[in-house]
Amino acid sequence: MTFKLGLTGSIGMGKSTTARLFAEAGCAVWDADAAVHRLYDVGGPAVSLMETLFPDAISGGAVDRGALRVIIREHPDALKKIEDIVHPLVREDRARFMAMTDADIIVFDIPLLFETGGDSEMDAVACVTVSPEEQEKRVLDRGTMTAEQFRTIRDKQMSNVEKCKRSDFVIVTDTLEHARTQVHDVLRQIRTQMTNA
């Protein structure tokens, strides 16, 4: 039996680092963002489908995410069309990954897990969290967006409080060691549950 653990959390909460800790602890980790990158890359299955609808979004044989953002901003109905292309391809990518791994626990790193209803396909969900001040500091320290851009993204996502409330496990990522301890504790609980099932 394979246990499916959804890993989610808002921007800047430490999800990527936590996913790496799960991988280090022996879990197979599937990354939704990495899957989208594969789909959008040269030769990726999303490229020709996107080109049919949004030719301006294709550059050098790949989907240009910057161009896509402009299209979404200028055409309110574009996002739904893009999701209709991408979501089924992402599901196929995830199914292929599951078929290829023999790990007892697979961690599915999905930022919008609750927003897309993906939590219903998981055996449990872990949410990463940190204080709002630390969250904003981490995002702004990356130097890739302004405070206003960060708040726009954050406000479009389900609130951190709601995500934590709906999760089976909450992992506080204030320090790396604290996060690592909690990851091992989550795995211990899951493996105990699997043994007793």
C-alpha cells in the first residue's frame, strides 16, 4: 500500500524546503510546479495545445510563462482555458509518477491543493506555516517581487489559517531543524497508521 500525502502551503511558507526534507527522509516527492514546467518546456505536451489558443504565449518552441501572465491579465477568460489544458496533463504526469515509484509514502507538493479540490485524492494533508511577518520577509528577500505583488498573490490564495484548519498535519517552518523534526514525526505517525491498518 502506498500512502498519498498532500503537501501544501501559501507562498513563502517553506513548502519547497519541507518537500526536500520529506525526500531526504525516503519519501517519493512529486512537485506540481515542476510538472507544469515539463509540460511547458520544448516538446512538452502542453505546447501545441497552448499554441492553438494563445500563439503569443509560445517562444522558442516553449510556453513563455511571462507572456501567459500578460494574457491572463488582459483576458479574464484566459485562465479557465489554460487550466482546462493544463490540469488534465498535470493529472496524467502525477499518475505516471505514482506508477513508477515503489515508495511507501508519496508526497504531492501542490501549492493550490485545497483550491483545486486535490485534497480529496489524498490520504492526508500536511500544511506548512510560519508567521505572516516571516512569510512576507522571505518572499521579499528573494528579490523577485514587490510587497504589493506578494500581497496580491497571497490574497488570491485560500488563507493560511483556513489551510491549516483543513489539514491533518501542520508543520511550522520557523527553523530548518524544527521543520525536520516535525517531518519525521509526521512520517512516524503515518507509518504507524499504515502498520495498524
